[in-house]
Amino acid sequence: MNIEAKKLELVRLIINTEKVSILKKVAGIFEKKIDWWEETNEEERQAIEQGLLEAEKGDLIPHDVVMREVKQKYNLK
């Protein structure tokens, strides 16, 4: 599919959609105002919030420990 055909297909999809969320995302791409938080699902938001709470409590894992565990888990050098 060439670029002109792709553009026409995207225009068709935009015109036919009734989903405001899709229209906001498309507009956001051109306005560069997409909020990354809005792009996450509920599970991701909960994990982020949990991590922030743990960090506030000082329950952190040092970077070198994380890197060592990742290297071991994935057999990296």
C-alpha cells in the first residue's frame, strides 16, 4: 500500500469512527499532547502506584542488584 492509499484509509477510518477516545489520540499525535498516563491500562497504573508507594517507604532495590538479577535470569554477560 502506497502512502496516498494509506492516508485515504486512515481518513476513512477516522470519519467512520464514533469513538471519541480514538479521535483524541489522533488529535494528540498532531498536537503532541498525549498524556502517557492515559495510555496505560489499569494493571499498569496499579503497578506504577504500588512502586511509588514502595519508593516513598524506602523499599527500593539498588540498580546494581536489579542488573545482576536480570543478567542471571536472561543469561546476559
